[in-house]
Amino acid sequence: MKKNQTIPELIWQFFCSVKLAVYTLVLLAVTSIIGTIILQDGTKPEYIRLYGEAFYNLIKVFSIDDMYHSWWFLAMVVVLCINIVVCSIERLSATWKIIFPKKVTFNPDRFRKQKNLETFTVQTEVQSLSDRYNRFLAKTVGNVIKQETENSIVLYTEKGRWTRIGIYVVHSSILLLLMGALIGSLFGFKANLQLDEGQTSDTAFIDKKRVPIKLEFSIRCNDFNVKFYDTGAPEEFKSNLTIIENGKESFTQDIRVNHPLRYKGINIFQSSYGTAQPDRVVFEIIRLSDKSVTRQTIKIGEEIQLPENQGLFKLEGFLPHFDFKDHNLGEAFIGKITQKDGNSFQIGLPMKFPTFDKMRKGTFAFVVKEFEQKHYTGLQITKDPGIWYVYSGFILMIIGCWVTFFMSHQSYFIEIESSQDNVSKVFISGTTNRNTQGLKLKIQKMVTKLKDK
């Protein structure tokens, strides 16, 4: 490190360090492992139950409960991006001079000392061989530089200078991948929306935290269908959705598992389903004293007069799980009876046990006769504005790795030296920036071809 460096120079020196890249990658790997071990996006009771209150406070301070969106994790990603850019710029100037030299030059002595140097003799004079080999190299490799000395002719050619830029393509792909991850973390979301059949909503909620996400459009669930195997397991479930924008229906589409709806950068996936609260129910109200029956259709939230003005009955709601003496009786309607004397009490009316209320032995018993079985659809709604950066990064990564590992900058050297009786001695060697063994095989094949020319 130079003495008396300015602050900008010190900052530049810090970010162009390869050690910084290694340390940052190690830290990202370690913290990513922590993120898979520690529960993410959990609730406070969950963290206290799993880790205790003291560790929960530490988790909240460092945002470990949402680690991949925490400021320090994103800061490490930014540092890695800056490090890659600075390292690339620092080394690009030297590489650029190799790729685009002002004048192509070579040192014959360097090639004469190569381990892959091959030698053979040909019963042909030097100038004739030079012309043949010149045409061969120009056709198979590229432009040829020719130098003549007192006793020999030297031919030099090369190809693939541009392949040295492959590593910078890989660097660019990594930057695009990291940028895509950053943009997705900062401006994307993953939320859930539960819609009953016929319901419309423009607000989804992030898991567990219940943070509302306002969409640019509304989603209406027109219909939901589910098919079951003979075992009772769901075979297929799908939702018919309509997108409503500015009060107008834009389009309608069915979605199934792995067949989402995509609109304006937002993906709507079919993720779950369940039984929705019925709109209305048909009850038989039986007077237990004389078994007389009154049939009544009631909406949830509606209150009706009991026969013979014996009081009021209000259908209060619907429960997916109704507990009776520590037994789960499944889905049930909940109602409230208000007697003439003003006393009131609540009753449960399980759907699996329509005559359950008869055990109450009151004046009237309510029997569930008919109800419209509806479902709700569970939608997962995601937005990732960085996804195209990620896709571009993967494509560049493939191209860059192919260029870096399967292509190389190759230089070929042929020296034809005159000898006695029109016998010429030929020396062939070459250099490459990678895969020297492969180049050695190419030179041996070239020797075989040139001997026959």
C-alpha cells in the first residue's frame, strides 16, 4: 500500500481487495444458514416459546425474524456488488490492452522455450513452405504476422483474444443476480388473499404479520371447484377469477396449482381452499310438545320471531370448529335464543349432526335441513420486479462460464529454418491462457497436417 494515500484512494483500495470478496461471501453463507435455522416471519409468542424472551429481543434488534430483508444483510449484498465492480474495473485496464492492442507483437524466444515445442524436417525449401503454412494458418486460425531473418522465416497468428472478457461477463451476471435479489427484497412482496365465492377484494396480506398490500386492481372469485380421489384426497382444485380495474372487468381466467394468473407484474397462484361461511340456511323449528314443524330460511345475522311469539332467534354466525365438552363436532352454525322473559342463551347447530339441538330439551329444537355449501379460495399473490434481472443474470452466467471454461486465447508460432540440401527444419509451438494440455494436442494435430503439405 502506498504511503500518503488520499481517502478516495484508500476507499478504492479497500473495495478492490479480493479478501473483502472472500470475507463477504463467507459472511453471506453463514448468515444464510442462520436464516434457515431461525424461524422467519413468526409471531412473538412463537419466538418466545422456541427461543425465550431474551433471545427474542436479540432477534428483533437485528431483524433476524426477517433476515433476508434486514438492513445489514442487504448491506452485505451491496458491499459485494461494489467489490465486484471495483475489482473488475481495477483489472479491466490490463485485460483491455491485451484484447485491443495498438499493435500485435510477439517474442520468438518465448515460443522457442515452450514445453509444447514440436520439431520436424521437410524436404522442401523455406520460401515454399512459408507460403503453404501461411495459407494454412490464415484459414484455420487468423491473420498471420510474418518475419524473415537471415536463416529462417517466422509465422505468428492468434485467435480468441476476446475470450479474456469472459470473466467480466460472469462478474456482470453475478451483479445482475444480486441486483435482482435486492430489487425483489426492497420492492417485491409475497402475500395471501382468501376469497369466498362471489367475493371481491383489492387487498392481500403478508403472512403472519397481516400487513395489508393494496393492489392496483381488484380480484373477484366467480366460482371454485374441487375434485376428489376415492380416498377423499383432493385431485384438483381451481378458481375462476375476474380482474377488475377502474370499475371495469378486464378479463376472466381459471387458475390451478402451477398454472397462475399473471397481470402487471403480479402473479396469482392457487395455493389452498376451504369451506366458506354459507349465506343462508334452511331450518326446521320443531315444537317438542306436539312435534309441530315450522320451516324457516334464515340469513346469517338475521333475527326471526319464534312460533307463537315465544321469543326471538338470531343466526349469529358460522364456526369451522365447534367444541362441545372437549369434542370437536366440526362445522356448525351459532345462534342465540332470546326468550319472552328477556333471558337469552347461545346454541350450536353442527352440520354433521342436524338433530343435535334436540338434546337441549327446550321448547323448540332447531334442525339443519339445507344450506348452500360454499368454498373459499386461498390465493398466494407475489410480485418480484427483480425477476428479469435474475433471468438475465442466469443467461449471462451460462454464456460467461462457457466462454471462460471452454474457450481461450491461443497463439501459434511456426519457425521454418533452412538447412542443407533443400531440407527445412520446422518448429511449432503455442501459448494459451488456459487448457495447456488441449493446446498441446492441437499442436500435435497441426504437425501431422503440416507434414503432409
